[in-house]
Amino acid sequence: MYATKLTLLLTTIVLYAPGSLFWFFWHVPELLSTGTDQTLVAAFAGSVAWMLLTFGFIIHIIKTARPTAGSGR
């Protein structure tokens, strides 16, 4: 059980960190430099999707670490 959780955590980190770096340091500046309405909307939508994904990861980690935290007891 511990090995499975560790593998999932490491896989998430390996995929999430480079994806975040790619988005914020390469793709977003390119979208913002173009300056058309379509690229600005894409930059905004991608950033909102990134924030939702980050929030989901945080909630998942909290619920995994403390499975009784959300029960209200």
C-alpha cells in the first residue's frame, strides 16, 4: 500500500512540475506576446485550469493524509 501511494505521488510530481514550468515560463508568455483576443482568452482559460488542477491536488493530498477530516466528526 505504501509503495503504491509513493509511486502515485512521485508520478504526479514528475508530471505536474514540468507541466507547470512549461505553462508559465514558455507557453503563457508566448500567448501574451501575440496579443490577440483568442490567445488572451486561451492564456486566461489555461491559467484557470491550472489553478483548478492545483486546488484539486491539494484537496486530494489533504483527504489522503487525513481521511476523516471531511466527515465533520
